[in-house]
Amino acid sequence: MKKFSAILLVLIFFSSLVLPAYGYNLIPEYLCEIGIKFYQEGRYTEALEEFNKALLLEANYKPALQYIHKIETLKSPELPEEENIEVKPEPSRGNRILKRDIVMERILRSEEKRRGRVLAATPKVIALDALLAKVNGALEIQQGESLSLYITGMQRFLVTQPDIIRVERKAPEQILVTGVNIGYTYLHVWDANGLRTLEILTVPVKPAGESLEDMSRRQQEKARNFKLTYSLDWSTYATGRRWDTLKRSNYYYIHNLGSSGETPYGNLDASLAVNRYNNITDVTHYTLGLTNGKFGDFKDFTLRVFDFFDIPPDFSNLAFPGIPLRGAMLASPAFNNKLNYTAFYGKENWSGFASLSPELNQERDAYLEGFNLGFTPTGKQNYKFTLIHGWGQDRDPALKSFGYDLMGDWLLDKWKLGYELANDTKNSANLLKMHYVQPNLSFNAQLRDIDKNFQSITGSAWSQGQLGGLFSFNYSPLDKLQIYSSLDIYKDRLYPAPGNNDSWNEDFNWNSVYRVDPLTSVSLNYALQNELGRISQYRYQSIDAGINRNFKFFKDVNLFLNYYDQENTNFSSPVSDYSNQRIYTGVKINLTRDLYYYASQEINWLTEISTGNKTQPSAFETGLDWSGQIGKSPFFGACRFTYRDEQDTESNLSFLSGEDYIEGYSELSYRPNTDTQVYGSCRVRNVWGDNPNVTKRMEASFNSGMRFLWDTGINWQAIGDIEGYVFKDLNSDGVMGRDEPPVQGIKVWLGKTKSIVTDIFGYYKFKNVRGNKIYVNLDTATIPNGFVLTVPATQAVSINQHQTARVDFGIISRSEIFGYVFEDLNGDNQFGKKDKGVRNTVIILEDGTKRITDSGGKYSFPSVSPGEHEITLDLNTLPVYYLPKTALTKKITLFEGVAYNYNIPLKRTQGTD
Amino acid sequence: MKKTIFKGSVIILFILFLSGFLSSASAVDLPNINKSKIRFSIAPGKAEYGEIIVENQSSEPRSMRVYLSDWDYLPPADGTKEFLPVGSIPLSSAAWISFSPAEFTLSPFSKQKVDYSVKVPANASGGYYAALFFESIFTKAQPAKEGMQVGMNLVIRIATLFYVDVEGTVKRTASVDNLLFKKDAGNAPYSIGLDFRNTGNVDISAGGTFHIMDDKGMVISRGEFNDIHTFPASGAKLAAALKDSLPKGEYDLVFTLDLGKALEEANIGRGPIITKEARISIGENGKILDIGQLK
């Protein structure tokens, strides 16, 4: 207890010593803070006092000394002045020095700019008079940007919104204005001329270069241009016992030449590929296509000739799995996209690669043609029917000549159902699909029944002979947990288990990942392949668990550790039975910005079940990996060095090659812009091993190539006509109807230079208009009074080659008779603020139409035809104590588009209401 | 006592009736318009064209009537408006506005486009104003007795306000005078007031700030004035309160008044400002000793 008390007392003693010392140390800092505030407000005398106080407490307190030096410098006669000397200051030594400084600053700036750097902290200096003369409206200043204002005879200043800009007085006649928050403020300055005000707008920092809008516009314009692309990829592979005995075993290069651009008939593209493989060179691929095609009213089609692989729209099914063809293909929507169809014809196995390698198949006399019809009655239903025909002497005689496929999909809220039925004229294949989705769960089910003799038009069918179902789900019960699982149960009727045709196979997978925190995740997986119903019967199962963690230990470090427990039982070949426990772990460390060190170790504990042999195959791999830009140059590089050592790999079941090696890889590419790239790479590997089956050797591969895109600047614009009508849009629907009359004499503009006036039929036409998208404007100055437009005055129109585009403009007028029935309280016969409206009075039009005045005395016939009209006040509906001051009936001549105002003043004769 | 109970019952019943009426009225889904204010700057003799979309947000069809009206700001110029018959104010632009259609029926959850044009006469200058009303009559059936219903008409209208500036002729100017700076009691805040008068030929929505600076140029206090809305030749009171106490000394009262709030709201620019200052002298306990001239 005594010891404890003594320790406590010692602690208290020391802490009492520390606290005053700590407080004492803070006083100069505190005084300096006050001084700095005064300094920033331009109150230099008070600032000096505070800095000197700080020095009394700590004689060499550096910040105080620095500020005192600054103030003394400011008080010296060498004061800075403005850069734009539009207001002539009196000549002085200070001016000369300032001019010299400005000149020096300009030289420095230009020098820094030349070197690609900018003097960030140097604010511009300008005189207030010059600024006020220049600025019309608000002065824009970017956030963080500063402007030094020189004000002759400045007395004081005021910022109305101090959160928008920060203003510091740097000298008696100079302030530094810095943009802080986005918005407007006023800066009042009092000088020899009195009060002057500058409006300042702080804006966000503007990105360097062109704006997004400009970039987008330029890219759109560029997108229409014809472009040429060229690429070359060259590769060679050499191997030998040693470096000096390396011999080339493979050599390969490919030239690709392409062109694409927008034409009045659609987007045209063409490409050609020339390949060389060892000693054989051939043109392996050439194609020509038109997408988004348009020929008159035939629009949005795709046409491709020569080589093609992708057949739109998504044309691949059980009967036709999709293969490269050389021929022609046409795909197009029809009937407002309700239908789409594709027709094609082509030769199979066209690939020129066949001629490059004698081992590969030669060109064959085998052809395919087909037709696909799609029907989309609503956005939630889709049907497809495919007919496919194959013929030719080199076709496999076992293949059928025709194939059919019918597909259907329905979207029902969160469910999507689908089926597919295929037939090769003798045998059928059936597929039933179901998909369910909600935010954190998706479920798929697929039932298949593929006849064992069913074949696609080109050969073996997908899942041929299988009867079964595949079920899978993706589930995220928590934000951090993701689970995927699948189960495939099926019977293989094509290659069943010997002696047991009815056995089922089960494939099951479970994958789960839990993200403990943003840097750590753990996983747990299980796989079972219980294939007892196939010709090769085996059961394999594996369970594994792992952890992956990123953390910072001086540098970014990634660690992973996985453990696997695997077991394989092969009923057809028991020598393949094994059990294995495996650990795989590794680390990746970021040494510098783009340089990584990595190392991994794999250790297996393998037991061969049939022999009882136990081995420990293992592999260790380590290396360095770097990739990135070389400085700010257009050169990019990559280097990798790898060392791999495998041990105890003699067992056939180790699944390790037994090769030890050292490998070096380097790559250099030159990318001056997005359209150009030249690259070269080299990989050298020295292989050896303690496994007797491994051949000691050197391997080397070299790759190089280039990509180049050239914008030709050539733009093929369409030429067409634009015509249309200006009409009275009586129903305001914007569409010219049969009974809607034309309007003559309205001027219509094509762009800003060409105009035409509508004729007696309201018709106009511009001929031979060149362009892709053209704007047509109605000259609103020529629209008669009282008319309104029922469509936009400016309309965009696409020009199609040798077609006539139509743009109509609807205008409508409304003629109205309205007015007020009122008690003329001030007797001036005019309806004014002091008069009183009389309600429930009936006004009758000559055709008998009646209107009753509202609570304000207003009546209105809102849509009356132009011409002669007559309105009558129904005296019987007027309160008895009122007498009209005008005639009961009024004849009116109403012009088109005019709202005629007729007020009826009343005089009170007796009583009250 | 019985009378009191009777009176109380009548009042409660009346309140219940009103609340029932109001709740049924508020249950009406009002038609919606996409533009509540339209400000144009149009050269003399020129026109502008546009459209307003009226939307029925209810499951009932709505019969709509469209008509023009004049409007004016009511005292104390805080933005409250008075709607008047066409031709009631000298700066009415109702005669320049055409629109179509004037009557239509909106199907449930449908929209209707109302096209309009504003054509400015060649000899016009300054600012002109009008309102385009969209009016609908709702007939609400209220169950009364068994098998009977009582009909009640409810007229609801919404307006689009038109502000038309005749391009090249606008004068957005104002005068301020009669500085008021007073303190009613020892702990009461200072009241600051100015008389504002629209001396230009367009509407002005104005607001502003005041700053109190000491002789060293330090800002001692600041505050904001109320926003005011005026038509030409009309006036308003700008008022603000200063809660901070002022130590003894001489101060400058600086006013910065922004006359362009309406332009800013329409996102078509910013208006001119008026800057005024006055010298004030404060004695012991915050007592006002002297108020200088507004300059």
C-alpha cells in the first residue's frame, strides 16, 4: 500500500511539472496566432505587438521572427504594383522594381510552362482600376486561385459573403483575394475615390483542356469520319538446350487492315487479315459489312458478305450452335420491331488458318443456309423460329440435312420462363428454362431432354443424350455474404455406365465468400462430382477454406491462405484413386508505386489409394513484378522475374509438372496517343528439374507489333430534300390532318442562311440538302398575331440519301369574346379595381350559346369563329336594382386570333343585394 | 349551464363539419403545371413561343378552363399577390398573350399541352405582367342521409405568372432613403430600416445585407434585410434587426442591396446593386448618440 502511494505521489509530482511546461510552450504559439490574424487583416502594428510578446517568452521563436521580417519588408518602400499598368502610377523606385519583378515572373512562368510546370502559388497582380475597366459583371475566380489586387490609397475593404472568398491585406495598398466556396459575393473597397464595389463569383476549378461538351461534339464529328486501322502482331518461339543452341520452332505474324465510317446508307466496315505461320502465308479473313443500314424506308438492317461469325440477333441455338461462315448474311427488323429476320448462306470451315497448317482440315465442300424469324408481340414476350439447311460432298454423311428450332420466352414480373424445342428431322431436343430474380436472390432452373441421336446441323449436340436438370442460385443474405450453389442431376444416355443405363450423375458446387471487413474476406467451397452414370465412373469431392487479407505494414501487403481436402475414387480405373490435403499460401507486397514482390508456396500430402504410397509434392514460386508508365513519357513498360521450384513430383497424381525454372519477362510499349501503339516483349525461361521426366531446356519467345488508327477526316454526308407544310393545327396534336388548312406566307429557315416562304398550300421545300442532321426553323416573326405554335419552332431532321424528309409546323389561333358585367361604382363606364363584378348574369351569343358570369362578373366565349357576332345581356337574369348603362345587344366583328373584350357597366337604381 | 353545454356542442359540431369539409377538400388531387413563373426578355415587335404542361394527378377526369388575368403585389410587398381582371393594371401584358386551348378535359393521370405566344408591341418599353390561370371545378359528393348525397362545387385554380421585359428598354433602378436606426429599450435589439422605392420601369425583387465596421475596418456585426417585391413606382420597407450589442464608439453602417433577385431566380442574370453607408455613434450601454446622413 505504501509502495502504491509512493508511486502515485511520484506520478502526481511529475505530472505537475509537465503541465506548466506544456502550457508555457504554447503561449508563444497562441500569441503568434493572434498576430497572424492581425497580419491577415492588415493590422500590422497590432500584429507586431503580438509577435514581439511571443519573442519575450521565447527569444528565437521562428514563426514570430518570420512574420516580423515580413512586416518590415512590407513597410519598406519597395512595394509591388500592378501587372496591367493601364492606370499610370507615379514613377518611383518601387515601380521599377515591381516591373522588373513582373518581367522576371513572366520569364519564369514561360520557362516553367515550357518545361510543363506551372508556378502554382504565384498569384496574378492587377490594379483595381484596370480590373473594373475590364470586367463587365462578376469577376470569376476559381476555387483555390488567388488574385492580388493593387489599390491606390486603399483605406479599408469589406466582403459581404466572407465564406465565398478570403481576402488578406498583403501590403497597405495590396490585397490578396482567394476563391474559397462557390457562389457570389461583393467586395467593397474604400480608396481615395471613395467606395467602389467589385462583384466576384467563385467557380469550381476548371479542368484543363477542352470542355466535356466540346470533347463530346468533336468525338461525334470524328465518329462520322472514315478511319483506317492497321495492326501487326509478330511472334516467334525458340527452344534449345542452352542459350547458344536456341532454335526457332514456331514463327507467326498477322496483319490486320480495316476501315470503317458512316455513309448515307449506314455504317460501312471492311477488314482483311494476312497470316503467316512458319513458312506459309495466306489471306485468312476478309469481310465487308453495313450496319444500321438504310435504303429508303428499309432501315436498321445489317448486311455482311464474305466472312462472318456473329449472326444477329443472338442467333445460336440447339439446332445451330453458330460457326464461322464465308458467304452473305442479312438481318433486319420489320413491322415496327415486332418482327426481325435473318437469312444467311455460307461455306463451312472457311478459315484460312486451315491452309496455314497442313495438320488442320483443308477447305471442305460443305455449306449451310438458314433463316431465323423473331417475333416480339410485347416487351415481355419473344419467339424465335429457325430453319437451317446443310449440304455438300464433304459433310459428314451421318448429319441430317435440315434442322429446326423453336424458342419462346415470357417475362412475368420477377419470373422469366422459356422453352426451346429442336428437331433434326428425326430426333428432338427439349429445353425448359426458368429464372427468378429479386434484389438479393436469383434462381435458375433448366430441364433438358436431348435425344441421344439428336445432332445439331454441324455435329454433336450440346449435352447430347442427357436427361436432367440444372438448378442454381445466387444469394446474398447479408451485404457481406455471397453464396452461389448449383446442382446438376442428369442421366447420360449417349455414353451410360456399362451395365447400368439408368444411373444418374450428380454435380454439386457450393461457393461462399464472407467479407469480414473491406480488407479481409474468408471463403468456404465444396464440390462433388458423383458421375456413376457415365462410361468413366468416378467420384470426386473437394472441400476448401481460405482467407485473403490486405493490410499495411510499411507498404501494402496482400496475404492469402487456402486449405483443400480432396478425394478421388475412379471406379473405372482404381489406380487413379487418391486422397490429397493441400495448403496454398502466398504474399504480395507493394515495394514502390508499381513494383511488387510476390511469393507463394503449395504443399500437398498425397496418398495413392491403390498403392498406399505417400508423397509431398510441393511448389515454391517467388518473383518481382513491375508495370507502369516510364516517367511522363509515352513509354510504358513491364518487367517480371520469376523463380519456381517444385519438389517430390514423381507421382502421376501430383498434378505438378516437376519443372523448376527461372523466367524473365520484359515489355516496352510506345503509346503517344490513344490511336497509336508500338510494342515489343521478350520472355526467356531456363527449365530444369529433379523429376527425371523433365527435359532441361531454354525457351525464348519474342512478340512485337503495332496498332494504328488513322482518322482520314473524310466524311460521306447524305444529300436529300426537306419539305413540309405550315398548317392550322385545329386539334393541337402537331400532326397535319385532312381538314386542317394550310397557312401561306410563313418563312422557314434551313440553318441560318437559307430560307423559303410557304406557298398558297402552306408548302415549302429545300432541295439537295447536304448533311447528317439538319435544323429547320420557323421564322416566328412571320406568324400572325394571336397564333401559337403547337410544335417546337426548331426541329432536327436526319437526311437520308436521295430521300425527302418531312417537317411540318402547326400553328393555331383562338378567337374569344369575353368581358365583365359590373356595377360601375365610380361611374366611368370602365371596369377597374374599385368596381364590383355581378355574378349569375346570363350572356347569350347569337347561336343561343349561353354563359353565366362568375363570382367576379366575368363571362367568356373562349372559342368563337372569326366574323360577325352578336351578344345579348339577358335582362331577366339581372337583379332588379341594376340597369345596364349600354345597349342590351352588341354587334362584334371578331378577327382571327383576337380576344375581344366587351364589358357591360351597370347602374344601381335602388335597394341592396 | 345547459346553454353553455349547448353552445359548446354547437361549436364542436361546427368544427367537426369544417374539418370534414377541409379534409375532403384537401383530399382533392390538384392538377399540376410544369411552369409557375415565366420570364421573357423580348425585343419590341418580337414574339416568344412556348408551352405549359398541365397534368392530372388524380384518377378522376378534370375539366379545365384556361384564362388570363392581371396581378399586382400587395403591401407589405413580401410577395403576396392580388389577382385582378384583365386590364386592371397599367403594366398588363395580358393583351399580348395568346394561348390554346382554352378549355379541355384531362383524362385520369394524363397531361395536356397548352401552347402560348407572347408578342410585344413595337412601341412597348419596360416590364409587363400577367397570369394564366388553369381552373378546374370539382364536384364532391358528400353523403347526407341514407340513399342521398349532397353535391358541392369546389373551384381550384393555379396560375403561371408571366413577366415580360421589353429588351433594350429596361431600367432596373431604385432609391433608398429615410434610414431608421433605433433601439427601443436597453436589451432590445437595434432596428434598422430603409424606405425603398422602385424608380425603374420593371419589377424589382430586392434583398440585401448590412455590415457594421469599426474605424479599423473590422466588421463588428452583419445581418440581412427582408426580401421585397415591387412593381414600378411602388415602394416597400426594408427592415432588419441587430441583436449584437455595440460597444461605445464610432461605426460605419454599410448597406448592400441586390436589385436582381428576380433575375437570379429566373437564372437569366444578376441585377445591379445599391451600396449606401452611414456613420453612427454609440455611447455607453449601446445608446445611440448620433446617426449620420445616408450617402
